Amino acid sequence: MKPFLLIIFLLAITAAQGQTATLPAWVSDIFKSKGLDKKYAVASFLKPSSLQADFNGDATQDIAVLITEKATNRKGVLLIHRGTNDHFLLGAGIPFGNGDKDFKWANKWQLYTRKTAFETQFDKKSGDIIGDKEVKLARPRILIEDYEDGFALAGGIIYWNGNKYIWIHQGE
């Protein structure tokens, strides 16, 4: 009986590791029609593998999807505005704020719905933290963080400022 349970357990683990993110059809269509599938793969290195909200304030649900750059395996986020089908690549080989060009450091992400955030401020010469600045936020945004021993060490808020996505640094 024990070998049978072990086989079932191993099959379950293998199946779970082979799962890919299930995306709405419109996202898959845009991913292919814009040729993104040639350079990037949809990934699931964080849970959930996608987040939906009206990130740009046009009253339609946009989507953020985890991706990897196929050639380098660098991790990042693809944001698609559903109303216009505009897409934005953050990380995955493209530098973005203090998140850099590889989000391999991230181990948690979620929607951030508070109306304010406190952006960590750094001294330009020394790089030392000198305080924080309150930032008022109008739309849903994404909080992406590096956790260690149950505590957020650093990360950022990905926010549409009306023209582009910006990084609002959090923590160290």
C-alpha cells in the first residue's frame, strides 16, 4: 500500500509543477498577436500568476501577468490594458525602477488598494535611506515584495501615473 501512495504523491507533485497559468482568451490572443510569445513565456513563479484590476482608470479590467524572458529566464510582469490592448513589459530583461530587469528577488505580489503609500527616499550620493514621502494614489496598483522570515524586506508598488508605469519603492 505504501508504494502505491508514494506513486500517487509523486504524480501529484509532477502535475502541479507542470501547470501553467490559465489566462482569459483575450490575453492569450494579445500575447500572440503582438508577437510577445516569441520572446516571453507566461509564468507562475508567484501566486496567483495574474492579477486583474482597472490599473489605468478607464473603467475596464486590465491584467498583470507573470512572464519570463525565454533566452535568459529573467522574470517580470506584463501589463495589458484591456480597453486599448496596450502592453507594458516590466522586468524580464527590461529595467524597471528598483525592481531592475529581473524580478527573481520577488516572492510575493498582490493588489494594493490603499489610497496612499510611503515611498522610501534615498540620498543620491550615498544611497542611504533618508526617510519616506507620502504618495497619494488614485487607481489600483500592484505591490511586489521580497519576504524573509515572514517580513517584507523591500519591494515596490507598480503604479500607472496617467502616462506610464512607475515604481514606488518600499522598504530597504
